[in-house]
Amino acid sequence: MFKLFKSKPTLSPAIEKPTEDTKGPHALDPFHLDPNALKTVGNIEQLNTKIFSHQTSAAFDHAMDNCPDQDIKSAYRLDSQSINPVILEYFANTSAFIGYQNCAILAQKKLMGIACTIKAEEAVKNWFEISFTNKNVGDTEVDDKVLAYIRKSDVRFKVKDHIVRAERFKNIFGIRHILFKVESMDPDYYLKPFNPDSVTPGSYKGMHQVDPIFVVPEFTDTGLSDPLSKNFYNPLYWVINGVKIHRSHFVIIYGDEVADILKPSYRYGGIPLVQQIYERLYKAERTANEAPELALTKRLNVRKTNLAKALAMEGSFLQRMRDLVTFRDNYGILIADNSEDIQQIDTSLADYTDVVNNQYQIFSSECAIPAAKLLSTSPQGMNATGEFEMKNYNQEVSKVQENRMTPILHAHYERLLRSEIYPKFSLQALDYDISWNPLDNPTAIDVATVENMKAQTDATLVQSQAITPDNVRERLSQDVNSPYFNIDPFEEVEIEEDPDKYIDGDKSNEDLEVDERLGDQ
């Protein structure tokens, strides 16, 4: 009777074992091509969805998938195109945008951080010179005071720190926003395009940088739908914490540019350097980590035995193997029976160092940084000096200076001059120029050699009457590396002419006439 009130046992659902068809594309190792990937890769539409991720924001007036007169999804369909799905799966796992959070996580690795920062630190090592092309001040002493004030303001506004951080986080995220903060009485100051005349005395407060995860792009209709627009896929506004800011108030630096079709996936930024090199760093470090493990297991002991008898006496055989493992290191003693035959096979580690170094050199090449610079090692190879690599590296650093750091400096000084320099020194519009100092620091011998070569060239040109001594003096006055920099180029040098020169150096005949002195000789 009581059995009627007993609940029936719940049958647990049958758990199906995963098959090759149900593993899905995530079962693949993202760092190599699986020969069986054709069975697990899924269709190309799923891969396209993975590559072309759509970023939709509340700041838009409409969703990106519903842009007027534009079916964005249709532009991403690649079903009709032929492509090897194994290769596409590999690049979908290693080349698609990995997200800002993942970029920040990967950048915590020491070597990754060095790769993102080293060029910026190298670029600002020797700093730059700022010069005025139209000096509205008649006294050069005032110009020196202006330059001294600007140098002090560089420290106060942390200019060097800002431009290094901007380049570093551009490499981490693929985009960096540098906002120039100005206190204005106009509530719509940031909503309007930047006007230099709107910067009032004392209103400029310096630079501020924002991670892209906190910045939302906002477009006009033509910016999203008209490829003929010059600002196509270039956000007109960037929204930060609900504040809409016109793009002209920023200096935005980008990583490597992507095609327009991929820009929504990258939130209209560039390709992060972290994303481009993280796979190679993983392989290099994994190879390096194998070295200590291989050193501990490089010796393989082989014991010849009768397998039939060993399996028949499994317990004693396994205990014997455990004893063998216990005494297998170099500090123990392996006791063997007279009837046992034990051999040892050693794995050679002779070329393993080259294998590890090769992986890090490939990583360095993807960073466009010489391995000797990135890893602080000596150049490898016969007669290797690294001179050619350093020359190319200096060219890359010069690109960082001119293409990304100089625009930041110009925007900073454009506001600083109007906010502090003009009111303090009673000046008006000054034209200025920024010239970066050479990356290499020449030695005293190098400087002396160059000066000697210049002097010999000047002497040859003067002797051939191609130029005059005045031209040489003018060149010296304008050469900032010359010890005669800023001398008066038009100053006349007075040469005293004494008709009573000594001919034989003897003062005893100085009172004689010229003819008498010549007659004595």
C-alpha cells in the first residue's frame, strides 16, 4: 500500500559520448593545422561570423545592421567564394580581433610590454628642439626665456610621459585617444569643432588619455552609408561617459590600418601589435620552457626483460620499475641484478639553444625590432655587428616620431601658446617648428672627425672660389652642432697690417731702412 506513495525514481538522461561531428571548431588547437580539421571546422558562414563581429552602440541613432540604404551583413557574406576552410579556421583563430580585454591581459607579459614600449622610449631618448620661424620679438633674450618656459611646461604637463604612453597603448589596443582638456565657458565647446581662438588665457589643462573600451564612436548617416564620403567609417564624435566630443579635440593614433570591411570589427581602430605577435611569443616561450623539462628527462633507461614473465608477476615487476625511477637521477645508485640488461639513451641538447633563439628572433622580426635590442643580446653570426639592423630600426623609430608623436606635440603647443605663452610674454602668433634630435649619440671622436671633414670641404671650396669665407662663417653660425653656433655671420675681422715686419726675426736691424736690411742678406 505504501508503495503507492513512493515517488518513482527519476531516470537520468543518457549522456552521449562526443563524436567527431559534435566536438565543434573549438576543439582545434588554434596554433596548428589539424589534418582532421575538415570534419570539425563547421561551415564558412560560422567562420565569417567569428571574423566579422558587429559592434553596435547605444550612441548610434540606429543599429549598424539597419543603416539606411546599406545592408552591411550582405557585404560580409562569403558563401559563394571558394576558400580552404582549414586555412580560414587557422586565421579566424589567430588573426581576427581578439578584443580590448584580451589585449590588456596579454600586454602584462614582460616581453610583450617591452615590444610595445621600446620604440617610444627610444624616440624620446634625445628629445627634440623647438624653434620659432617668425620671431616677433626684437630681443633674442626674450626668445631664450620663452624656450626655457616651454621646457619647464613640458615637465609640468608630463609631455614625455604622455607621448610614450600614447604609443605604448596604441600598440596594445590598436587605437589611442589623446584628449586636450580646455576649460571653456561655452557648454558646447567639445561638441563644436576645435577653434584655436577659443583657447583663452589659463584655460588649457593638459592632455588626457582614455582606453578605447570607454570610448564609443558615433557617426553621421553619410559616415556609415556613403563610401564616397571622405569621412566614411571615420566617426564624427566620440562619446565618453555620456559626453559627446568632436573628433577635432582629439589626436587619435592608430595601429596598422585594416580594410573598411573589417573596421566595424575593430571598432574603427587599427590592428593591435599585441594581436599580431601574441601567437609567436606563445610559441617562443613554450619552446624555451621545454628546455628545463628536456634537461630533466633527457636520459631514457631501457631495461630488457621477458615480457611474458613480467606480466605474469605484475606486482613485483611494477615495484621494480618504481625503484628504477627512484634511483634514476645522477645522485642515486641504480642497483641491478647480474642477469638484468639495462641501457641508457641520452637525448642530445647541442642544437636546442639555436632552436630557442630562432623562435625569439622570429618574434623580434614580427615586432620590427632587432633581436639584439629587444632581448638585450649580442648579434649572432659570423662578423655580425647589427649595424644594418640598427639602421632599419632607427628608420622605424623616426616614423614613430614624425607620424605619431609630432602631431601630439603640435596640438599641445597650439593650445599652450594661446593659454600661457602669448599672455605671459605679450606675444602674438608665433610659427614654430619641431625637429627631433638624432637617435644616435656620436662620440667626441665622431664629432671631431665630422668637423674636420667639413673644414676641409670649406677650405677646398674657398680655394676654388666656389664660395667665399663669408659663406663659411654663415654656415658655422647656423650649424647647431658647431662650437661656433650663433656667432655673428657678418662681423668683420680686423687684420692689423704693419709695414715694418721683421724679415729675419732679428730686432737689431729694426731701425734700418728696408733696402739696407735686404742688402745685408
